[in-house]
Amino acid sequence: MIEQGLGTFIVIVLVLIAIFVFSLFIPFYGFMRKRFKGLLLGCLLQPVIFAIIAAIVLISTYYYFEHSMMKHCENAMITLKQKADDTPNANISKWYLKPDGECFYEFGKEDKEKSGNIVIDDYDDIALYDVVPMDSFRVCVDDVIIVEFDIKNRKVKAMNYDKPLEVVNVDWVKVEAYFNDKATE
């Protein structure tokens, strides 16, 4: 499994701590300018300014990760889907195999409003795996999923521990480019 950026969350926490420390200088600046009136005003403004800047950082980080997840889904050469069981509100697993050798995985319940999308409840419900080419027509994901391509007849067969997976979408141009690149290596 590819490391997904735990360091990113550590950096976000460190940035928030740095913003908090810098915001503590607001009351000192107010004291230097207007003495105790400035100190009082600075003490009142410090949490407000910190909250505004922290909210901007957190919201922009959230939208960055949403955009990153959408890019993973859009760049997929093949999308695979598996339902946990046949109940109407079953958990769904989706794999997005990309031509750059990554597989984006998401797990959750299907969104009622946006058909095909999955509601992600927890950061542990997404993962990145390596796509390993086995030969000129098969790839393997995390030693669990085997995907066989029949490029000539435009057919795909995907198995997860000998259970068939539903093939949702195939971009044959990307698939052909992927295997042509692997053949030249």
C-alpha cells in the first residue's frame, strides 16, 4: 500500500500551532501601541483572528483533498466495483486503476443523491495501492485483485479472491497506452 500522506496531517497540525503562536503576539502588539486598552482589544481579537485563519487553512485543505480524490477517479483507466451483500444499503468497494501504476480504493455506502458516488465516513475508508503488471494482459492490485484484459475483443475480467468484480468503466485508450508502455520497458 502506498503511503497516503500522514505527513500532510502532521504539517497541518504544526501550521495550526504556528498560527496560534503568532496570534499570541496580537495582544503584545496592542499593548505596545495603546498600553492596556490595546492589550484588552488584542486579547479580544486574538481568538477571533486565530479562528478565522485556522478555518481558512482547514477549509482549503479539505477542498484540496476533495479535488485530489476527484483527480484519482477521473484519471482511472478502469473502475471496478463490489457490493458486500445484496441488501439495498450495502457497503460498496470501488477500485480505480490508473495508468501511472496506482490504484485508488474507496469503501462506504452509496450516495442516494449522486448515483455512483460513495459516502466516505472515515479517512481509513480510502487507500492507495500499487498496480503491478503480471504479464502482457494482466495486472495485480495488492496481491488480491487480478484484472485480465482482452484488448483485441475489448473485454475485462476482474477477480477479488476468486469472486468476480463488476467492471463499471473502462477507458480503452488508457489501457492500450498502459500496456504499450509496459511492453517497451
